[in-house]
Amino acid sequence: ETLTGPGTYQVTGPPAVGQGAYTVVWSIDAAKQPLGTQGFIPTDYSWSSEFAAATETGSVRSSVQAVTQTSVSSQGLDAPASDTVTPQLGSGTTTWPVDLAGNPVAVQFTGTEYWVPGNTGITAAATAPANAVPVATATVTATSTSALTGPAESTPETTAGYFVWQWSTPKSNYVDAWTEQFGEPTQV
């Protein structure tokens, strides 16, 4: 864009072509100025803004989700069980998110283990039911789609019921928030 004097200019760039970080770098090169402007700029003048300046950088977040699986589908009272989290790229995301330096972004998954008393079964829902009691949490950090296993947890429950894990990731500059449905069959 050609600037015609002092002031504020709004420039519209091309649309983002996918997830990732985008940065704008401004530059002035005396040799590339119109002939009428060149007389006002030193002949060897060249200037460029900083790459990845915070005010000139934005991102299109990726979708990272997970498939999860408990280590056992039935366990004795106070027996430990672990959960495996396998990150997956969500709809529209084709590669693992990277930061401005090209390094894989660390995505944190937090799992909450709930105790649901009774023997009537678990119904899948967006959130845990009112009678679900959080008994443990675990965090794993992924930088790829490799499977991760959370710590083995055991709780001192002495009545019949269900342990149910539910995992989520928070929204960040690079990744959209995600929460798995409570009561997925692989989590009970």
C-alpha cells in the first residue's frame, strides 16, 4: 500500500490459509519508493519492523482433542486404575500446532476422575451429573499425537459405583478449548 502522508492506515491482508501463527513485517526501502518520494529519503535508507512483534502477530487456533481409555473396565474396591490419553487433531487441523519458532506447542490435558455411587449405569452427557463426586485429577502434556498415560489413581470407596474420567484442554493462543463428553464408554 502506498502511504500519502502522516496518519493511520488500515491494511487488509490475505486471509489465513490454516491454523498457525501469522505476523506482519513492515519495511521501507528507499530504492523501491516512487520517484517523487525518493528525493525525500536518503538513497541507502532501509528499515524493517521486528519479526513477530506482539502488536503485529496473531494466530488461528488449532483443534486438538483426544481419545481416552481407562486401564480397566471393572476393578475391586480401592484398586488403582490409570487412563490413557491419545491426542488427535480435530476437524480442519492438519498438523500439530507450532509456535512462532516452529516448535511443537505443548497442549495440557487435565482429567478429573469422578465417583458416581450406585449400580444404575452411567448416561453420557456434556457435564458430570450432580451426584458425581470429583476424587482425583491428573495432568498430561502432549507435543504430538503419541499416547500418554496418566498416573494410576485409587480411591477409598467402599460401596458399589462407577469411576468416570473426563478430560479437557483449556483455550490458548494456539489451541481451542475442548472437553470430552462425561460418561463415554471408554471412561467408565
